Amino acid sequence: MFPENFVWGVASSAYQIEGTDAEDARGENVWDAFVREGRIYGGHNADTACDHMHRYKEDFALMQELGITSYRFSLSWSRILPDGVGAVNGKAVAMYRDMILEMKKRGITPYVTLFHWEFPLKLYEKGGWLNEESVEWFGNYARVIAENFSDIAEYFITLNEPQCFIGLGHLSGGHAPGVKLEPAKVFQITHNVLKAHGRAVQMLRQYAKQPIKIGYAPTCGVAYPYTERPEDIEAARSVYFACDRQPIENWTWNVAWFSDPVFLGRYPEEGLKLFAPYLPEITKEDMELIHQPLDFMGQNIYNGYWIRQGADGKPEYVDRPADFPMTACGWPITPECLYWGVRFLYERYHLPIYITENGISCADTVAQDGAVHDPGRIEFLDKYLSCLQRAVEEGVEVAGYFLWTFLDNFEWEKGYKERFGLVYVDYPTQKRIPKDSAYWYREVCRTNGGNLTYRKDFPKR
Ligand code: BGC
């Protein structure tokens, strides 16, 4: 059973759904430039996306109809502050305030993410996250958020998936800004980003108009045990928080480096040794700034990988069989990650956890009967949520679950190729069609998980 006050929600991000109507006086962000460079699948862009900025009233009405009572969404930094700092765009503040009031009118609790990858272009031109001033730029933005929205919103999340916007954006280059920097620069960026998180927490608390709750939403694949033998569990736990599992060209896929400083006030010892040649100066004051008290931890969890103890006593990866289940975008379907992920995180960080994202892209189509039948999504969610339920029943403090995502949307470098939504979007007409999974999820929310085919033996080997 899920606790009575368990939060069932959906998640989204601004750039993926809003559209970029020039009338709004927004400033550009690094994704606009990335789109212009032609680096998106099929030459797609986010000019219209789901046109949510003009349709949010209908979208929230639909959300209410579908029984969803919590919504995690993001604000666009350069929509609110076109230059990243300085003048505030009143139109953007008015729109977001109206959005929040509209969702609240419909019984939907807002969870506001400050940064979901849209770094202001004007500030990128001044060095972006590599410039140490980014700590104050982001802090200033957080102050503007607190001043303008904290009277009507109570839950705030600083950063979405630093592993991705740092690693994919600045190390492998597949996401905006799309550069491949040397490792030392990426460690500097990471340190600045973590400090910016801390500064934002300080500013949010200082300028908030009511007591607010603040969290953080990192991500990473989950190392989970191949069997439930204690030695495999220990092997998986050690790999999940290890620093030595990835080559340096890929080092940002790391849980401990991004979460230990935030929740424990220190970088992992192992990483400090291993990464020593690349590290910037790290002071005691920096660590204090990063380690601000938080009310909850968020974690975006989509999948994981098997680990067991090898014959030599060391952890080893276990290959997946050729017919292992995969999503439409080729991600493995590994429900157990929702059990082991939250369990390992809770053991280490001791904070209530929200799954701030989890979901699946499917090859959804409109059927002859006009509906969108997506049994694969229902099966995926049913299995994943059953594993989450197991964690809850074993005492892990899981506060809520935000399904990614409400509307099909602009899936970053993959454009509109992937459909992650509970609601199908026909882009040429902007028509919304709730998929079968939306009605199924409505029952999950209504019955507090009572319709899940929860099997206690499901994940065990
Ligand atoms: C991101 C979302 C994205 C989703 C599916 C997450 O990494 O936060 O913005 O759409 O995964 O790829």
C-alpha cells in the first residue's frame, strides 16, 4: 500500500511543450542555438511544440479530468530574464503566475523546477556554466522566482539532471550547447553548477513569501543486483555509488559525485583521488554553500543494469540476453530499478524521495477507432510502480511519483520522434487524445495504486 498522502503526478519541462512565440519577449537559450545549427533529428524545432503557452487552460482542464493532482513543470530562465540577469520580462511572469493559478483552481499542486536545461544564450556567450559568475547568475534568477511565485507555489526543485546537461551538453556534445570540453573544464562546470544549486536554495529561502519546500532532481542508471543474494546486493550498491566505473570521457554518469556534496556536504573520497588531476580548487566554503538543507530528494529513474559479484569477489556487469525488453527509443525495461534505486538512495541520503521522472516512449499511433491504445506503456508502468510499492512497503520514505510525461512533446535532439506522453499530440492540429494509459493512470491516482498488479515475488531471482 502507498501512504495516504502519496503524491501522484506528471512531469514536463518548459522548452519541450510551451512554444516560443516571439510576442512573448523571451530571450533565447542554448537550445534555440542548437536547433538553429540543425542538430535536431529531422530538422525539427520547438517553435510551436505543444503550443502549451497558448493552450495551458485546456491542458489543465484535461489534466483535472484525468484525475492528476500534482504537476512538476519548469520555468524558462530566459523567458523570465531575457538576458539571464537584469530586466524581468513582465509578460513571462504574468503567464507563469496565471498558469500556476489555473492549475491550482483545478486542484493541481505545482512543483516548480527552476532549471530544466534552458541556459540563457546571453549568459552562455559570457562563458556559461564555466564562468564562476554563473553561481550568482543562477542565485539571482532564484531570487526572482521566489519574489514572483513563492506566494502561490510551495514546492521548488533547483536543477533537473545535472548529469545530462553537463555531460551530454559539454562532454559528449549531443545536447545543447553541444560542445566537447576537456575533462578539467567539465569538473569546473560541475563544481559551479553545484554551487549554483546551493546559492539558489539560499535565495529561494531568503526571499520566499511563505515556508517552502526545496529539492533537487539528479538522475543516473541504477546498478541493481542480478540476484537477491547479499553479495550481489552489495556489489550493486557499491557500483551505484562508485566513481571508477566510467571512462573519463563519460565520467558524468555518476550518482555520488552529484549527490554526496548536496546531501552529505562532501565529494566522495574515491572520486577526489581518482579525478585529482582534473579538479578545480574546492574550498570548505564551497562545500558549505553546496550543502544546503533540503526538504526532499528527487531522482529521475528510467532504467538500470545488472550487477553481481564476480568469481574474483569484485562486482561485474551481467550482459542482457538478446531478447531483453526494450522501449521504442531502445532503453531497457528494468522495473527493479525503481525498487533498488530508491532503496539505495534512501539508505545513503536519508531524505524522503520523489521519483521526479519515470516513463516510456512507445510507437503510439491513432487506431481506426480514433483512440490511442498503448498496452506497452501500461505494462511498463504497472511493473515499475509495483517495484516502487515494494520499496514503500519495506519502509523507504517515498513521497511521490511524477510520470514523464503528460503530453507527447519535443524530445530534445530527437525532435518529435519519440512519444513519452499519456496524452497523444497530433502536432499539425494540436489535438490532444488521451491514450489508454491516461485512463489507467487515472485509476492509479484515484485508488492510490490499488489497481496495480502488485506481486511481491515479481522482481526476485
Ligand atoms: C529529461 C526529459 C526527457 C526525458 C526522456 C529526461 O532525461 O529530464 O526532459 O524528455 O528524460 O528522454
